[in-house]
Amino acid sequence: MRRAVAALAALLACAVTPPASAASEAVPGPAGWASVNGGTTGGAGGTVTTVHTRAELKEALAGDGDPTAPKVIRVAGDINGHEADDGSLLGEQDYAPGYDLAQYMSCFGEDGTTWSDTRYDYCKRQRTLRQTGSTKEKAQIQLTVPSNTTLVGAGDDARLLGVFLTVNTGTNIIVRNLHLEAPVDHFTSWSPDDGTQGNWNARFDAMTVVTGKNIWVDHCTFTDGRFPDRDAPVGFHGKHVQRHDGLLDIEDGSDYITVSDSRFADHDKALLIGSGDGRGDRDRGHLKITFARDLFTDIVQRGPRVRFGQVHVVNNVYRGRPEDTLYALGAGLESAIVSEHNVFAYPQGDPSMVLAAYGGTHFRDTGSWFNGRPARLDAVATGLGLTDDVGWDPADAYDYRQFTSPSAVEHYVLRHSGAGRH
């Protein structure tokens, strides 16, 4: 008990808290992979701007024509990705007047197996409307964070609602103390050949990092928010239409990223590392990412799912119902996941549900717990054909501390993870 309390005190002492004012953009740096390769400082020392609307945020990201100049952007209150310049909120019919989901679905036939432009006289038009509507929605809600930027919530209630936040080749970026509500894809597409019965494929994540380096996501909350997929219309095979993609996807050679003290809740496909098995030419040797002290609540899968990367998952808490969970950690092609002292709480479940193998061969766990008992995930991994020879050790890459008792992990994570929790 004394050791657990001492570890908790040590980590609390070094915990990073969101800046309380515009003058406090200089904060201690991250642990984990974001501390490597020169570290991650974001826009420290640059101009400080407070924004209240989408238009103001877009302008601040542009940096007066010099987007990569150091800058701190403070988000005050709610910013809606669908907010037009005149302040009105755009919807499906603004992007594609005449689009109708039921008509779109009917063009696949009752069983949803085959699209036909001639099945009904409106099918070709619905196909075109879905494509053009998706393009217009993307152009509206996508906001790209450039290099040398800190994007931070001002206070405890800053929210990005329906914003498709992206990093595209940006470096040295901090995103902190923000609620990110995943965008609803009004024009999600049905793919009959995806899986055994077909699948919906939404386009937008709450946040996507593409070829980004030295990124720190800290004290953020990611969720479907007001629009969970369980409230979406019912589609093929009696299942709800899926209108969300990921909460946070990291791909295309991105590197040196830490996601710390954050929450991921009420979502299907939470975290995807590496976009495809065929992207080894871009991802191999990259995707070095740390997930530390994060809380996952009612996540169906991908907490994270990893391809190629050297990913460290340490002191996270996973909670949910076994019947609603596919897996927590997904070992994909050429991935090397190191798991340490994570807490998995799935009443009436068993440790086999924690780990899934999708072409991966390397996974190592130390000291994790399942429903209060040792999880013995290395035994689960062996049963899946995975070896614990991951080929790297986080301690060789960076300095870090960790809790070593389940009570200390849960106490810290439940108290401190997420936006507005310090």
C-alpha cells in the first residue's frame, strides 16, 4: 500500500495540467514518444489568440499567412464544424439538396448486396448526391492544425463539435484540454463486400494525424457525444447505420506521438494506428506512439488497433460490457505492442477478450489486471500465435514512471483523465 501511495504521489507531482490563462502556454513537456526526436513544445513562445467561432479558429490556424509560425490558440466555449460564416448551422440538405438515405439504400436491393443505377429512376442521382454531399461536408468541417501550434481549451468546457480535426505533415503540435465530439457523416457509404454481410464506412474522424511528427494529445475527451450510432436509422440486416469513423486515427508514417490523460467513450472504432496492410512502404519503421493514463469506456474495438508501429500502452483503464466489446488491443501486421500495468474491467468477461490478432506476431504485457486479478495476457498472446519478443523496450527510448498497483492506476485515471480534469 505504501508503495502504491508513493507512486501515486510521484506521478501526481509530475502530472501536466492545462494552462489556466493565455499567459501560461509554457507547460512541462510530455512523456513517452512525444518527448523523443527533440521533444514537443507546440506553439510555446508564439502569439496567443482566443477563438469563439469556427471562422475565428480557421483564421487563427492560418496564422496571418504564416501557418507554421509558433502560436497558441485558445478555444473558448463551443465551436461547431457545421457553422457557416454567417453563424447558421449547415445540415445534410445544405450540402446535398434532395439526398435521401432510404432511397440510397434501396438502390442496393432489399438484401443490400448489389448497387444498380437503374434499379429505380432516382438511383444515379442519389449516388451523385452522396458523393458531392460528402465532398462539401468535408470541405466545411475539416480544420487542419499546422506545425508549431498549441490548440488548447480555455477553461473546462471548450468543445469542438462535429469538427474533423486533422494534422497533415505537421510537426511539433499540442492538442490539450478539449472535448472533441466526432463528426456525423451525413453521407456514409454502404460497402456490400466489406465483411461477410457488408459494412457502413463513414469518412470522418474526430482527429486524424497523417504524416505528423512530435504530436502530444493531452487531457482531451473523445466521444460521439450527442449523436451515438445507437440513435442512427436502422440499415441493412437490422443494424444501425454507422455514421462515425474513428475517434483518433494515426497513419502514413506519423511518428513520436503521445496520447496522455485522455478519455475515449461510447464509440465503436476508437483508435487506428496505420491505415492498411499495404502501407508498409510508408509506415514501416514509424508509428512510434505512447498511450499513457487514458480511460476507455464502452469502446467496442481498437483501443488501439496497431499496424507496423512500436506502441507503448501503459497505465490505461478499460471499462465496458463483454457483450458490447470485440477487443481492446489489436495486434496488426508487423506491430510491436508493449503493454504495461493496464486495468481491464469487464464484468463476467475473461482476459481473452482483451487481445485480438490481425496478422500481428509480437505482443508483450507486464503486470496488467483483468477484473482485479492478473490478466496473464502473455498466455492469451501465446494462444493467438504471438511472441513476446517485440524487439524494443520503452525504457531504452525514453524515461517514464508508472503505477504498479491496480488501485493506483484506477485512482489516478478516473480522477484525472479527460478535458477539464487536472
